[in-house]
Amino acid sequence: MKKKLCLVIIIAIAISLMSPAISFADSPITSTKFYTAYLDIDVVAKASEMTNIDSETIKYLSDPEYPLDIKAAVINAIGWEIEGKDNAARYADFIFEKSLDDLDLDAVPAHDLFCIGYLMVMDKYFEPERAIPVLEKACEAFPASFTAAMITALAKAQAAVMNADEWGKAWTLVEDVIQNENLELDMRQEAVDIILDYMALYKDYARQQQDTSPDYILDKPVTVIKDNSYQITISFSSPVTDKPITLTYFRIMPDDTDEIHYANFYNELRKRTNVKLSFIDVPEDVMLQKLNIMAAAGDTPDLIEFPWQRYPGFAEKMAEMDIIIEMDELINEAAPNLCEILELVPQVKNMIISDYDGHIYQIPGIDLRGGIVNTGPVIRGDLLKKYGLSVPKTIDEWETMLTVFRDNEDGIVPLSFDLSVLENSSAFIGAFGIPFGFGVRDGKVFYGPVEESYKDFAAVFSRWYEKGLIDPEFLVLNDSQLKEKVNSGKIGAFIVDAESLKESIDALKSIDASIELIPVQYPIMQNYNTLNVFPCTPAITEYGIAISSRNNYPAESMKWIDYAYSEEGYRLFNFGIEEPAFEPVIKLKNAGSGNLPKLPDVPGYKADTCITGYDYQEQKTSVRLWSAPAGGNNPSVMPPVSLTREEDGKLAAAMESVTFLIKEAFARFVVGDLPSDDFNWCIEKAKYPVDHAVEIMQAAFDRYNNLHSAKLRVNGKNIETDTKPCVFIEGEMLVPIRFVIEGLGGSVAWNDKNKIVTGIWNDTVITMKLNSKEVIVDYEPKTANTEITAINKRTYVPASFIQEVFGVTVQWNEKTRVVNIISN
């Protein structure tokens, strides 16, 4: 009973996390809806609207005159429910006036056996073993029936997927039926296709892993310098375990072409750590379903590499049900290298810990380089030289350059782009201080396309289109079509990703060796409001490794994970077995360049692939230019906030129509198909749902700020605090009043009985009471914007109020996460 209840809970979680298109438990019995091939038959159509079987349908199923495949379609149409059904029991009671347990299967007619067996497995699909003997007995009576054989195979496949070691068997069972030449195809081909379309997902699950002898690594303390910001001393002084152990490892299925490279890599990893991995490889699109089925069966793998970031709250729920473990203590006890990183770069820890309860449940890959932007504008440098033009920086300078290209270069389009790339890159729109999506300005979340400056941005592109400065085909261009134009020398300026830049350089050089491509910075309007196109924070991967509660080696598992963050692990994970003597050109996510093999993209310490992974200097320059910050106090795109499941659903609902409306309005306005007044009306119409979406994102942003470390600086001096230097509530920044006033040189007194705090600085006296907006300043009543509140036994006051009453300047630098207070 406990196992069944656990299954129900887990599948319910899966349903709530999966996209609307996936609203069922994913398994051979529940996901093969072949009845849809029979909806032209009245009894099947009627069954598809039923919850439980009725007497009329039972009479139909029990009549031996009706075809077996239609009966199967009827039962398939009646369907299943998470909590189970009792249709098989209803059938037995109505036809035989007996319970299922009292039936003598030898005396039950074959057609009834088939219907009862299939109803049993649909009723309780998490207990397929009960139905299999009944279906097998029916198959004996219908030895030539494809339908009977296929339904029995699906029931057996259902049992197979409840065991992690038998997932490959699920496909084999169905394949045996397909290849059985002795069977007569008494099922519609469309129904067969529906079954095979789903069951093909299990085709490649059975994989054999190579086995080699273990070896040991040597003690080796080292220093890793990732960039100018972080210098980390890390070491790995002993094997993970003295005796060889084997851990089961759940991961995304690698490409077949990578199997040899990956096998060599993991064999080397085993030699160094004394840990063998037994892989459970799963296609990405069914990872959630597979993990839930394994958890329900009590067969969770030891290590689970899974896209936890994709499903907010899922890791916490898995931990709550004792499926995975909380990792905080294990990290402290068994992961010295990871501890070093988390201590020296606290932003990383705050990105890993749960927004819900502050614990760590999974370890992702960590990239300490900060924000990287790899898409941006590129210009034909040879044309700039030809016409004596400087590299444009402002929007006006861009317009001048594009006009020269138009007037002097026949057959060359001045500016071209894939519209989807334009919208995802913030190129050009960033000059107006806004992104195409959500941004942050002075701690307040906003949505770029409903800001007034969005109209200015759209007006510029409309003017450029009218003047012939923009590719007239930009609305229909896709990436490959744009590349074809660029690589044939027909484009003067374009938006591209750094990876593709090499291909374009090679193609153009083959046409004319004098052609140059120059990556340039994002255009600006006024430097003070230009958008920061990427928050300069360390990055973590979507996938991370969790440790199962069934794992018999949790400490050894954590040591194994930690190895990826040691210097030896860093070198192995980034450069492979044949470690070069120099810093190489590497590409982790693409086929290896030079003598370097392709490596698995697994959680660990990541090399600077976005810079060193490029062959040409133009590629490296482009990333540095596009990633350059526009100014600490400028607007910024949203940092990587986390949404709850409820927030995620509400945000999707709020933005569903808005996104389409704004994209359509922009496209039509630019090409002159939508008058200015109508364009403005579309923007105004979008504001109501956007306001709700902004509230959701603001709450997530406040959580992000409150979780991530910050510093308090008063008149240039760092102030040590025993609480958070600032918190954000509904977009309003609050600061701990004691540390601010004492940092300025004043004094603070606390009246515990009345919950009143009094602060004195520079002849100004303020008196505040907790949970109230009313404040006394020099014996005169005033009202703060936000209630005075206590957090961690410290009194927090709105920063704007401090600025007003003390006449100081309060600044918040999102990039450096510093609250800076300056007395005037």
C-alpha cells in the first residue's frame, strides 16, 4: 500500500510539472492511446467519454461475435486514473456474479479472459503483474491474434519499465510481436502506428558499459586561476574509496557517435577515483517520466543527473518524499574543493541553494567566468575602410553608416538579421535601456516592450526599413538563409553568434581575401541608460547531480562529485585524457578541434570555452565586446531567478497572448502595415496582463536578491554586518538601520519593551516602531514608503527614507551587489 501511495503522489507531481501537452503518466499502458484510430465506431466513441464501464458496454465486450481489436479499443478508450479503477471487478460481477479473486480462469471464455485481463492492467497500471497471467491465458486461446499478443506485450512492457534494469525489454517485447509472422494483423494499421510511435522511445535503453581495473591518483595540491576575479586553491589528496565501488548513474542518453569517446573518458575517471558507473541512459524528452517511474518502484539510481533547474520545486519534493537527500552536511564533510568555491564565490552557493528552504539538493556545473554574451552585431570592415568610416557606436552613427552602404554598394543589403535572433540578443534595443523581455531598473522589474522607449526603438527600425537600410526579407529570414546571404558577400552588417562567425570569415575570404568582418559593441543612445545585456554573475548548468536516498555510498558519492571541482578533475573534464602542456583551443559541446576529443558535457568545473573555444581572434573579440557591462547602475536584463510552479503557470498564462501581440505589432509597424496609433494601442493593450507578470517576476527577483550575498559600504568603507546588508520587498530596498547609522558615525538605541528604535546622526534624530510606517524625525511625524520591519533580529528601513531624512546618497549596484551610502 505504501508503494502505491508513493506512486500516486509522485505521478501527481510529474503532472503538475510537465507541460500542458503532457497530461498523463508516461508508460506503455497509459501512453498508447490507439483507440483514437477507432473513433468512427460508436461504441468506442461512447467509451472515450466514460469514467467507469457500464452494463451496456460490458455486454458488448462479453459478446464473442464482436472483433477483438474493437474490444481492445473500447477498453483503451475508457482509460485509466492515477488512483486506479475497478472496471475489471465490475465486469466479473456483472457477467459471472463473482469477484475477481473467486473467478476460475480455466472456466472463463477466452474473449472474457482477454477483456478482464486488459481491464485489470488499465485499472491498476502500477500493478501489471496481476493482469499478465490472465492475458497470457487469453493469448493461448487466440494464438494467431495480433491484438491479443500486442496487448499482452504492452502489459509485460509496463512491468518491465517498473524495473530500471529492464527498460530495454519494453521495446523487445513489442518488437517480437511485430516480427512474429504467425500472427494475423487483426488491428488497424493506424492503431499499430500509434503504439509503435510511443514504444520506439524504449528502443535504445539497453546499453552495456565497459569494465576496466581501478587505479589511484596521487596527492597534488594546486592553484587554479579562472580570471582576474577568482583565485582558488584546490586539491584532491586521495582516491574516493580504498575499495572499488559501483554506482548507478541516471543521465541523458549520449549520441551514438560519442560512445567510444565517452567510454574512454569514464574509464579514465574510474581509474582515478576507484568508482565505476553503471549508466542508465534516458532520452531527454522522457527523463522526468522515467525518473518518477523508477522512484515509484523504489529503484532510484545512486546518482541522478537531471535538469533540476527546468522544474522549480521538483528537487525539494523529491527530498521531502525521501527520494533524494539534502547535501549540505555531505558537502562540508566530503567535498573540500566544492567548499572552497562556495566560500570564495558565495554567489555560486546562493544560486545552488533552494529558494524554498535554503538547502542544497543537487550540484550543477559551475562556470566562474561571469556573464557571457555570444550574439551581437558584425560589420564588413573592408567597407568601413573603403568609405573612410569609423566603427559606429551610437544609433545615429549606425544610420549614417547604413546609408553610405545603401547609396554606394549595389547588391549589398545594409543591415540584415534573423528576427528571432534580434529579439533574443538585445542588440539595438539595448541602446534604449530596455530588453525585449523582462529587465531591472533601480531594483524594480519592468517589461521592455511596454516601456515608452520601446516605441522609440520601433520607430527607428520603421524609419530604417522605409529608407531601405534593412533587409526587406527580415520577417521571413531564418538562420540558414541569413548565413547564405552573409557568406555570399551580400550583407554589409548583420547580427550573428560567435560560433558562426568562423564559417562566414572562411566563406568570404574564399571570395575575396580583402573582405574583413569586424565585431562591434552593442549600439548606444545615451551611455547612462544603455542596457546591461547580461548580469555579470557566475553561471550554473541546467543539469545537476543529486544523490539518491537509496545510495549506500553517500560520502563516497559526494567525494566523486567533488573530484570534478579539483584541479585534476578540472583538467580531465575539460581537456580529456591526453592533457596538453599548453592551454588549448577547446570545444566541449562540439566535435573536438585538433587532437582534442569531444568530452561529455557533465556537471563540473568548466573551462573558459566561450573565449578559448574559438579559433579566430574575431570570435574572441566579439564575445568580449558584446559581454562588456554598460555601467553598474544602468538597467539590466533579469538575472537567473527561480519561479515556483504556481508562479510559472500564472506567468505563462499572463504572457501567452502578450508575446504574440507585441511581436506581430512590431513586425507590422516596421514594414508600414500598422499605423502609429494602432501600434501604440497594441502596446497599451498589453500593459494590463504585463502588470500581473511583472508582479510575479518582481517577487522572484526579490527572492533572488535576498538569497544572494551583497555588501554594505558607507563612505567608501566596507561595513561588517551580522545580517543581510539589504533586502528587497516589493521592489523596495531596505537596509539594516543600525549598521548604516553606526557606519556614518552615529548611534542607535533599542527599546525592546515597546519595539522602538532610535537613531542619531549629524544632529538628526529618528524614532521608528516595528511594523509601522509612521516615523518621528526631529520630533515631526513622517511616513515611510514601506513598514519598518525586523529580519534576523535587526531593524530594516527603506533606503529611500534613509536618503530623505539624513540627506545621504544611497546607491545599489546590481553588478557588484554593493549598497553604497555616501554622506553629502
